[in-house]
Amino acid sequence: MGGCRRRLKGEIPADQVRLTEEKVTLSFQKSARLPGFRPGHAPLEMVRRRYAPDIQTELKDSLLREGLRHAVEKEKLHLVDDPAVEEANFEKDKKFKFILRVDLAPEFKVPVAKGLKIPKKSPEPVTEADVKSSLDRLAEPHAHFDTLEPRPAQEGDYAVLDFQGTCGGKKILEIAPQAGQVGEAKKLWVLLKPDAFLPGFVPALYGMKPGETRQVDVKFPADFPHATLQNQTGSYEVTLVELKERHLPAVDDAFCQENYKMPKAELEARLREDLTASRNSAHRNEESRAVTQALLSSTKMDVPEPLLDEERRRLVARLVEENQRRGVSNEELIKHKDDILKTAGQNAEENVKLSFLLRRIAETEGLQVEEQEIVQEIAILAAQSGQDPRLFAKRLQKSNVLPSLADTLLRRKTVDFLLQHAVRG
């Protein structure tokens, strides 16, 4: 067998089989309830006859466990999954022979952790324009809208629309019941800019006046979220109810004090700090990706199938959940099933390989996670979720999440070590 999968053959001598059988039978005797005897006091031979099939099953399991334990200790094997029994038989001479299929951790040469080459880049600096843009976004929830005097619609207006769409002579909502406002709407607000709403829909509205009705044709793209509309042409009867103009409040000291309880200068400083932290984090993630890719490209290893399958299933579930949150229909997900599986498969193999690599590098370099680091991480996670740190820690411990948290911290520390010793150029 190739890769990380092996066949483990073993043989247990007859005298050891007899000893194990006696132990198993005695354990059955202790709990046996047979007519005429107190629990645990039935004759051994009667217990043996009464529970023969169960004793035989337990005997095989005990011998397999003992055979596996002996092989693991002798050969120093590192199993990553439960073994599969291919053969388990008693010979005529009472010996017990077995063949197990086992999946082992991969064997590979640990790469040099220091000196990995990654591109030399710096975080994008935060400009005054960036800060102003953030300030403007803070003002958007406080905007107010005025109804415009009747005039032709133009880019930048907010149009209040009534419309109903058809496709091939049928209402769109009959063809695609989940299409919602793609099919029809009453008093829907649409910002008039070329790429808003549906392809080609908004430009066709330019020049309309309130009260006017116009037919608008839309070509649905091949990747449109609703599969039944892909590559089809929709026809909309659109009535412009009214036009609105948005007015943003001035972001001055008065605005900042009223809404954020601080002067404008302090709010700008905080926004600058947040933007800087965000860009530093993005830069760190980019460098982490680069250094782990450099690590992966320097190492060849086989991947255990059970771990690969488990990670692939996890990634598929995550991809499906993310797409559903974005509004992608089940029809569309099924249509792109092969692409999803391919992407998940590629990422799963990288993730499993990287997990082994980082663990071995941590061992080689003597990297460990101290208890205080776990406590600090729990405090951060508790603060982010608005929970009491002690209660949060108890919940993590009860749900057995702490080992996974420690492993995550060790991976992070190992990547930090790689970045610290990377060569940028």
C-alpha cells in the first residue's frame, strides 16, 4: 500500500490467546446473571457456554487491541486514525493472526525554518484621504433625503421604483420563486449608478421623469445566482415614482460630540489607528501566506487519506455556508459542485501538510505555548464576545476546546518564528 497507508500483520501465540480468553471469560462471569445463581457466582463453564458468541467477539477485540499496542510500541508508529480490520482469525493451533490497515503520520525531512524567501512589502500607509473617507462613511447612517422637483433622472439620484419583470412571457417570480425583488417590487429605492442592481437596468432609467413608465430589457449573465434565469432576457415594466437626493451631515466637532462623544480630532486619530491596525493585519496575513507557501514548496510529503477527507469535508461545508450567506441558491451550488470539491480538495491537502510541517518545526525549534498565553487569548476572545472571562474559560473547558485553542496559538507562534527569520527581497 502506498502513501501513508500500511498493512500491519501480526500473530499472537496460543498460550497468550488462552490467557486472554480466561480474562475475558472471568470478566463476563462477574456480571453474568443466570437462573439459580447470584450475580457473579455462576460456574465459569456455564458462563462460557451461555455467552460464547459475546466472549468470542470480545476476545478478538482484546487480541486486536493488544496486537496493535505491541506493534505501535515496537515500531514506534504514529497512527492518525482508527485501524481497519482486514483479517482476524484463529488458527487450528489456537494462534491468532490478524491484518490491520493503518494510516500513519507522514515521514518527511524537516525543512530549514530560517531563511525562507518571501517578497519584500510594507503595509499600505494610511493617508488623510483614507481618514476622510472613513469619516464620510460614519456620516452615511445619519443622511437625510429630500424629494426632488420633477426632472429627468440622472446618475447619483436615488430612484423610487415600481416594477414587474417577465421572462419568456411568464412572470419572473413564477420561473424563479426565490428571486424576490429581482422579480418585482413596490417603492424600491435604487441608487442610480451604472453597476447597481441588474446588468444594464440603471442606465436605461436615465432621463425618466417621475410618473413615467418605461420598458427595460435585461440580459441575465451566465453566472446569475438564480439558475433558471441564467443567459435569459428579462423584460421589466418600470415606473419611476419619485427621485430623491441624499444629504450628508457635516462631520464637524458638533457631529462627533453628538454621535461619538469625542471631538473630531480624537475621532480622526482613532480612525487612523484602526485603519493602520487593519492594514498591518492584512500585511501580516499576506506575509504569512507567502512564508507558508515557501515552506510547502520546499517539502514533499504524502498526506493521510482520513485527515485529507476530514479536512475536505470541513472546507466544503464552509464554502457552502459562505455562498449561502451571499445569497447563492442551492441550484447554483449544485451546478458548481465539481468546482467547489476541487477547490476544497486543493486547500485541504495544503492545510493538512502545513499542519504537520508547523508541528514538526515547533518541536525542532523548541516552541511552546505557555499557560499564560492561553489565559490572555481567552481574555481577548471573551472581550470580543462581551462575556465574562472566567465563565467563558469554563465553557471552553467543558466543551473540550482548550486543546484546539492551544494548537492554534502554537501554529501562530510558529508562523511568527518563520516570519522573524524570513529573507525579504
